[in-house]
Amino acid sequence: MSHELRTPLNSILLLSRLMVENSDDNLNEDQIESARVIQSSGSSLLSLIDEILDLSKIEAGKMELELSSVHLTVLKNDLLNMFAPLAKEKKLRFSIDLHPDEAGKDIITDKLRLEQVLRNLLSNALKFTTQGSVTLIIEPVQHNADYVQFLVKDTGIGISAENQKIIFEAFQQADGSTRRKFGGTGLGLSISRELARLLGGEITVSSTLGEGSTFSFIIPRSKSTAPAKPPTENLGGAPMLLFWKKSPPWSAPAAWWLPTYPRMCRTTEMRLSQQIKLF
């Protein structure tokens, strides 16, 4: 599905870029501007396709991690180089504070997915902040040396207590006016939370409407290659329907004997985000 969607779209993007460059000097300004619109819209559509495919992979349990050593100082510098120009353009103060205890240290995780989550959190912070500052803090987790915490703080529009309950759900934003004013699909935070869980961590938010937000992203310093599995009960070989909440607090699974169900089924409930599997 990925190739079927991306290949024709990439062709459109390539051809529109060639039209914008107008190397043969045979297009007028209106035609070049139309090509820019095609290129911009195509890029937005490609980003949306990537997000939907990522979410589909996660929900289907097909997202695989590639673990490697990630140097926190290098990570800091890469993110600083990436987002500092955007913050300067918006006249915002932007900084990344690496705790002295973390300087020079490595963590074992999926670098691509770690950066994807941090890029999404920082992009959101910069998008929803019109004045003030955006700060990323990398520090050890208090009382648990096996985890590292990434705090993204901004002085943006903030999120009401009611909307904090839904912003991590797919295609959800704070309200309709937010989408109209700032754009976006409402998929970024949903994907980020699921990626955080794949990395063995979690994302939480604290915010005050009109004052700003703080997103906390916590992951283990060394991600185990073996996925955690919920406990199961032995019912004498009978098929089982096992369900558990993906949102904390996690509860013990409950199981029923189901003799006629198909091998696998899945459903998602809006608030509880429950996943159902048949064994």
C-alpha cells in the first residue's frame, strides 16, 4: 500500500518542482505560482499519507523497532539545528537544555522513532506559540535512574482540562477553531503516544489554557528487544478473547471462552483505546 500511494504522488511532486524551477524559461508567473500550489498541496498530502500509514502499522502491530545507540549531545545538536531557524522566523526564544548528568551519555532505543516523537512535540510547540519561548529539557527521571525524560515546554495557547483528555486520540484537536487557525490532521500526538509506548515509555501533558503547555516524554535508557506481553490464563486449550487497556492505569486482562470467533479481531473504543486479540 505504501508504494501504491507514494509513487504517483512523488511523481507529481517531482514534476511540479521542475515546473517551479522553470529551467527552460517557458512558463509565466501565474503558471509557476500554480505549480508551487501543486507542490505545497502534494507535500501536505504526502505527510498525511505517512501519518496514516504509521498509525495503521502501529494498530496492526506491524511497527518494528531498530535499536541503536543514541548520543544525547548529538541528538540535542541535531534538534537545535533543525528548529532554531523556525523559532527565529517566528521571533520566539528556543533552547535545548541538556542536564549535566546526561551530557556525553548514550541511550539504546530506536533513533528514528525517538526523533519522530520529539520533532512532533517541538513542531506543535512552535506552531501553537506566537510569543514567548519553547524549551526542550533532557534530564534524568527522579527516583528512577533507568529512564530519561524529555520535557517540551511552551508559552503558547495552552489546552483546557477537558481537551487534554482527547488530544491523544486520532484525528482529534483541541477544538474546531484550532484546526481552522493552525491546520494539522490531529494524528501527530496519537502517533507519538503509540510510538512512546513501543519504545517502552509514555507521554503525558500538563497545561493551562492561555498560559502554555508541558509535554513529558519518558523512555527507558535501554529498550528491551522483547515486547512485553500481558499475562494469560490457561483454559485447557480453549480459544480466549483477551483485552487490556492501552492507557494507564493498566489493569489485569480478563478472558472469556469463545469457541466460534475468527483467529484475530480488533476494535478501538474512543476513550479507553482498548485492543482485543483472540488467542
